[in-house]
Amino acid sequence: MAKSYKIEVDCANCANKMEIAANKIDGIKSAAVNFMALKMNVEFEDGVDSKAVMAEVLKACRRIEPDCEIYF
């Protein structure tokens, strides 16, 4: 299952770090952040709860940029 999320991130370097962090989360098949479009495209492993996984992604991303937001 693939979904696209609106994100708020302040710089391209942070967006790249957020993409790397998201790809390390269990339940994520692949994640890509488009800084210019302020979007995160995520493909989930089969059978996972996408909201629970995205909550973990948000925690990881806030370690990089504390004021970032992912709308899910």
C-alpha cells in the first residue's frame, strides 16, 4: 500500500535526513521525501497499520527537526 503525506520541513538537508530515517522504520518498504513539493511518499509492508507506522516516522523525523510536521 502506498500513500502520500503533506509535510512541513525547513530545509532540503533535513528532508534528506528524514527520508533516511523513515526508511529505517519497521513496516516501511520505501519512503521518499520531495522537499520542493513538501510531500512524503511512503510504501508500506503488507498488513501493517499505516497510522501506527507513521507515528513512529514522525517521532524519528522530530529527532532531526523538532518542529517538522507530517499530516496523516
